[in-house]
Amino acid sequence: MSAEVQFTGAADAAEFPYKAINRGSIASLVFLGLALPGLMGTFSPMLVLAVPGILAAIVALRAIRRYPDEYSGAGVAKFGLVGCLLLFVGGIGFHTYTYLTEVPDGYERVAFYKLQAEPNGPDQPTEDALSIDGDAIFLKGYIHPSSGSGMLRQFVLVPDLGTCCFGGDPRSSDMIEVTLPPGESVRAGLTKRKLAGTFRVNRIPQSKDDFKNSMFYKIRVDQYE
């Protein structure tokens, strides 16, 4: 009786051998999840994490084909591969389309870094900033937390999350004083803001509460997101 039971167990083990899910299959899903926030403009660089997800899925599928008795997870790897491919290609296409169509008619795109003084040089308005004084421009940035909380009509815009949240007190050329149209406001937070309006260089640097350095720049906004 005991021998029969042992024989049956051995037969079941032979008929249903254990297969480990290939680690590459799991890794492809992990990278897919990590890359998903890249669909948002603020976290678009995270789309690059889909690339190692694609590679992990390909390696997993090859290993599963080569050692079919040892590995499982082909379906998981295929899902991860397709998901990472669609996310990477579709995300790049989405952000490219957004970039090409986000500037309103009549406004000139300006990169924030062109307004920032050299890190090792004097903190002063740049030549690029002086050249667009009074122009209608479009630029993007983040609301500095010291501007307040809740709904804001006026706030200070900085170029990135490092300056916004982890960079200490921003330099004068890292900040723009923003004023929205009367009766309109935006909620404070870490969302990247798109602003279109008239840019001005303060001939006399302006001070503002809660900021150690004075401000060189201001923009009166016409349109925003």
C-alpha cells in the first residue's frame, strides 16, 4: 500500500514537473509599471524604463524556448514585451505631438534655462532674457512651494523639481513672478505648468516674501494649463 502511494506520487511529479517562472518575465512587468508614469509630462523621462523591460522580455522568451522543461512565463513575457513596446513608442509619439502643438498662436517658446545665469557666474538677467523683454512667450515650470498653498493667482515659477523642492532657496535668475488674469487661479502642487503671456525683466530687482533672493523676471499670463 505504501509502495503504491509512493509510485503514484512519483508519476504525478513526472507528469506535472515544476517550472520556475523566468525572472526576465517578471522583470518586464516591473519595468512596465515603473515606466507608466512617463505618460505624464512631469515624469516623461521615465519612459526610458520601458527599454530594459523590452530587453528583459526578449531574454526571457529566448530562455523559455531553449529550456522549456525548466522555465515558464512565456505569456507574462509576451505581455510585458508588447506593453513596454506600446508604452515606449506611444509615449514618445504622444509627447512629441504635445510638444509640437502646445504653443498658442502668437507666442514664442522659451526654454527656462535660457533665462538662468551661469552657475559659476554672477546671478543676473541673461542676454536671452533681455532680448525677449516685453515679448509674448510660452514657457513651462513648477510652482515653488513658498508661493503658498491652495488656489493661487500669484506665484513664483521655477524650472524644475530640484529647484522647486530640493534645491534650497532659488537664485534670482531661477525664478519668475507669475500673475494670472483677474478672477483666475491655479492649485498649488508639483504639476508642471504651461504659461503663455507677456514677459518682463525688472530693471530694479523686486523682493518677495519668503524668498531670500530678489526677482529679475515676471510674466503676466494670458493662457495657462
